[in-house]
Amino acid sequence: MNENQRPYTLHDTPTKNRFIGALQTGSKVSQAARHFGLPRSTAYRIAKRFEKTGMVSTRKRTGRPKKLSEGDKRLLIRTARKERRVPFRELANSLQLQVSASTVRRTFAEAGYHRRVARKRPYLRKDQRKARMYWVKLYRPLGITGWALVSFSDECYIYLDDHRGRVWITRRPDEVLREDCLVPTFAQSTVRVMVWGCIILGEKGPLVVLDYPGGRGGGMNTQRYREQVLEGPLLEFHMRMKATRGTITFQQDNAPSHTSKATKKWFASHGIPLLYHPSGSPDLNPIEPVWHEPKSRLRNLPHPPNTVDELKHAVLRVWDEIPIDDIDKHIRTMPDRVEAVRAAKGGHTNF
């Protein structure tokens, strides 16, 4: 291939069909091409072909017989849907099909399937899905003005080296959140620094680098949570927001130090109402994607921190640099998150 020649890209038939459907509903070719990720020249060629032949694919030509029959193709797809993590070559070998991996790849591409990295999501039990639907019932009436009166909080682990392995699976674009297309995540404690942060629409709350001994019995507990977070940074921030906006509801997850009797008693004695938050639901907290900002900024520093002390100072510095707009855009998605959980019947969402 010539160095200046663009590599050939195979666009699957379902994408082409959706592109034609957009044109039939009144979209312009250039607009629909951008939406479906098609080059303009390819989009115009598909539109012209459909106008002439009524098809999005090229007409079948005579030539070498196909290596795979229609039955073989259906068998491949059916097997891949059962064994999402098996690579294409192993899949063909297990079915004793004498074809190359590229032939199998083209077969799946024609049906809209591609190898993709499996997304990680917390494992959801049946009772947790039910709790998420209860959350929808409680807060669906809230509009963005209602969510503007909620302060969201979370702890986040900052690693000195946050590289993670990836798991490849076979799926269609609309199967991204299927259970067998996900990598379940569970609580871990192999961290270097833990921070607590708080946000509200239009305001960036404090960030606290938590201090705890670590090891057995040395993690975050009720006393440390009260001393390092509640009675200092949170109370001051909450009272300031309350003075300008009125009643502010506080959101936190279901960590043991958050749900202990002593912690609940502290919130009650200070008149701070709590937002109901289902367990295993980081997608219902808009501060979760905000954590990508300081992590990304840390990775892009000219001289990344090499020690825990350097990391602590760097985290506080990059938190102060995050623009308010980069936080507000996530809080403004709360009505959409409610609808997404409702549509998924308590299951995973794209947030």
C-alpha cells in the first residue's frame, strides 16, 4: 500500500442501513455521515448506490466460492455470543472451520460484531437492581433545579501507577452493557493515596487527602471520617451552600464509615438530609467521571510524582486547576441518568 494511501475500512451493513434511514427521515448526507462515523466520500457513495439499486451493499459478483456457507456464518455468530472472550482464530479452530482469522473477522464485521475491550462495571445483584429502581421512583420528579440542591461526594483511590489490563470480547455496538460483555469490578484496597471530594452545581467543593495508618484496622472508619471530613471540610462547605441556596441534601455511598449509627447520628444532629443511594451504583454519582480529570492531569505532568508525599501535593494542585464547567457538565446529566436506569430496569447504564 502506498504510504499516502488511506487504509481500507469495512463498514458493517447495519451501520449503512441506519445511515440510509437517517437520510430518509430528512437528515443531510454530511450530517448523517458525521453521526455514524462515515467518511463523506463513502457516505455519498452509499447514498448513490441505494438510490440506484435500493441496496447499501455492492451487488454480488461471480468469483471464487465463499469459504463459509450461510450456515457456517450463523454457527460462528451463535458460538461467539456464547463464548464472548474467545478470539476469532480459536473460535474458527474449535468449530473445525478451515478459514483464516481475517475471514472470520470479516464475517463478524458484516453482522456488526467486532472485538472490543470489555467495560468494567460493578456486579449487580437482583436486590441491587430493585434498589436502583426505587431510586428512580424517588428522584425522577427532580429536574436540574432539584439536583442543583444536592452535593455529591466520594472517595477516590489515586495510584502511583494506574495502568490496567484489558479484556477483549466480541459484541455488537448495542450489546456494550450485556452482562457477558462486562468485566465485573469489586472493592480493592491496593491503593497509594485516598482522597475525599465534594461537588455541587456551580461550585467545586473541598478535596481532602485522607490520613490513615493502613493495614489491618487502619483503614477509613467512622472516627476518622468524622474527624477528617465531616467536622471540618464538609460542614464548612455545607453551611456556606445552605446560606446561599437553602436546604442542601448530601449524597454519599454506602461505605461502612458512612452508614454507621454514629455517622447517621452526626448528620441528624447537624440537620443535614441524606440522599438515598443504592449500593453498587457509581453511575448514579456524577463525581465519579470527575475523578478522571485529576488522574489525567497527573499523568500529563512534565515531572510526575514519584513518592506518596509528592502525590498528595500534586493531587491538591490539579484539583484546584479543574474548571467548574468540567464538573457541571456531569451534574447536569442527572435527569438523563434517572431515565437511563429506568430504561435498563435497574441494570447498567452508559454513565
